Amino acid sequence: GGWEGAAAMYHTQLVPTRFEWRYGGTQVHVCGSFTGWQEMVPMTVEPAPAGGGGAAGGAAGAVHSVTINIPPGYHQYKFMVDNEWCHDEAQPYMPSPLGPPNNWLHVNPPSEPAVADSGGPGVTPALLVPGAAQP
């Protein structure tokens, strides 16, 4: 059974992950393997950016977004837009046996921070050498 894996998931640090639907719609939800395909997470409409001039993109419609805390690893998801299953063709997707394709994404674990460009590993320890350590 898969229950052992599900229980272990709760000990994993969750990663806030942003989902976007840029193609309009009135009611937009996202659903995916990170909720066991059980829960529809409602997405909220973002206000249009100010002073865009409307030249870029044309009639793109409203942007719906939501940030969900999900465990690291691979996940599949799709969008429910006004009671129809949809996928975002601008994001990676794969065929699904149950109808429309599923989008997928890989979430990096929080224990793997992006490599910062500040100095090297030998910089900070040198500052920690105590000066008066003699007995």
C-alpha cells in the first residue's frame, strides 16, 4: 500500500509553490497529486498591472494565482476553469489516460539552497578563530 509514503510526506518540509492561470475564466481552481487529486484549491484573480498600456499580449484575460505549500519532488496538476479541465500549454505537461493532459512540475527541497555568489566557504570560519585561547 501507499500509506507509508503518505505518512512520511508530513515529515518533509513543505515548499511554497506558486501556480498561475493566465487565460481568463470566472472560477479557476487547481487540483493535483499534492492533494491526492481530492481537493480543489481556489485561485484568486490578480489585479491587472498598472500602466501596462495593453500593447503586450493583447487579450490575455485575468491572471489567477495561488501559492500552495507542497512537498519536494515531482507533482502533476491541472486546472478546473469554469467546470472544465484545462492545462497550461506554456508549462511542462504530459499525456493523461483520463482526458486532458496534466501539467507537471518538480519542486526542489528547501535543504538545497541556490548557490550564493558571496565569497567562498573558507571566509567565515577564519573570523571565528579565537585570539586569546591560550590557557
